Amino acid sequence: MKKRLFSILLCAVLVVSMAACSSKKEETEEPEATEESGEATEETNEKYGLDMDTITVAISSGYEPFCFDKDDELQGYDVDMWKEFEKRTGIKVEWERADFSGLLGLLDSGKADVVAAQLTPTPEREEKYAFTEPETYYGSVVVVSNDNTEIKSVDDLAGKTIGVGAGNEMQQDIEAMYPNGEVKFEIYQSATLENMLKDVDMGRIDGMLAQDIQAYMAIDKSGVNCKVLTPPFESSCGALAVKKENTELLDGLNAFIKEIKEDGTLTKISEKWIGADVSVESK
């Protein structure tokens, strides 16, 4: 009888012990979220609030030092900036090429998510598109041949033929200075300054409009007998453009630009390609 009672008590102890262990295990195990449970899991690799696998960037190559082809590879200030974006977000960058004048049309058609071409946020553009915080600051200048003594500044352009890239806002600046059409413009479709510089050097046009950064580098590279008139007639900035309704992308890109400015990455990119920090506004 005693043996039977002992056996019953032993079995009871074992059952209680196993139940306690099982309960403890269930408490320490993390519950696994499933679609059926309705619990959402948060993406740990999402950054700047952007939930996308790829981003299509509209560019106009031939725009040294910002975006150009060399040794069968796309290079430049903007290209390095987007490489950094890809590295930090894991979002694959895909390029969509067009002439400068057709870049914003790629946004309209949905073929691109963003335009990266050092666009100035003019009032006309801001009516239709949204712009990020500036990624660069630059001056708008007039370029003439070295032997040109008639044009000393932007005030001497009346009666002259001036080259300008299609869609470039500098043309509007000059038109505002000469509201009666005293300046004739020769429009160039390519973003590169090469053809314009040659035409200035050969006397086919009297001068041209360009960013100071791009003008200095293009003159040095091409070896043409041209000079930049200083000081710049306008100070401007370059920014990224997105569709106005795409506020998520705009906020994400602004967060990215802010971060690479604050940690010095954009300064390093600028010094690499330009030799100075154009990511901050000159005082």
C-alpha cells in the first residue's frame, strides 16, 4: 500500500514539474508574427522613410564636373552623390538620359522619379515641381573670347548674340535685364559647353552664359581662348526636382542631403571634383 501511494505521489510531482517547465518555456519564447495574426513587422533596412527598391534618376551627361562619361563610366559630383545614396539606403539607382531641355519631361511621363542636373528652383519651375534643399551653390556668368574688349560685364550685351543651353534659366535672367529684346540668343540643345565655347572662340557668337564652376573647368579642359567675366551677375543654387505630389520622396531626399552635408561627405565629393566646397553658400 505504501509503495503504491509513493508511486502515485511521484507521478504527480513529475506531472507538475513538466507543466511548470512547459509554461516557463512558452513565456520566454518570442511570439512569431504572422500575416494571419495581423501583426506587421517593420523593415529594418528602410532609411529616410523611403520604401522603394529602385529609383530612376534623370540626367544629362556631358555636364562636367557634375555628370559626364569617361572611360565608359558615368562620373562626377552628382554621380558620386547618388552612389552614396545607394550605399546608405540599399535602393538601386537607375539612370535615364536625355538632353537638358527634356529632363523635366521625364518626370511628367513617369519615366524618372527625380531629376539630377543642378536645376535652379525658379518660380516657374516651382509652380509644377518640388525641389530639395540645395546640393550646390554657384554663380551665373558671361563667357567671352580673350580678345573681346566690348563686353566687360552683363551690362554690355545689347545688340550681341549670346549662346545659352536650352531650358537654362540664365536666359530668363538676361531677358529681364533687357526687356525690349536687345539681346539675341543662340540656343544649344546639348548640356555640354564644348560647342558653345568653340563658337565663342571662333567669333560665331559674341558670348555665352554658364555656371562659373562649369565654365572654368570647361575652358581649362578645352584650351579655348576664352575668359569668364567676374563677378557673377547672379548667385544661384542647384537642387533635385521631383513631382510636386511626391512628398515622401522629397522628404527622404532632403533627409539624405542634410545627413551628407552634416557628416562632411558632400564636402569631400565637392573637393574631389571641383577643388572647393560648393555644397555650402559663400558668405
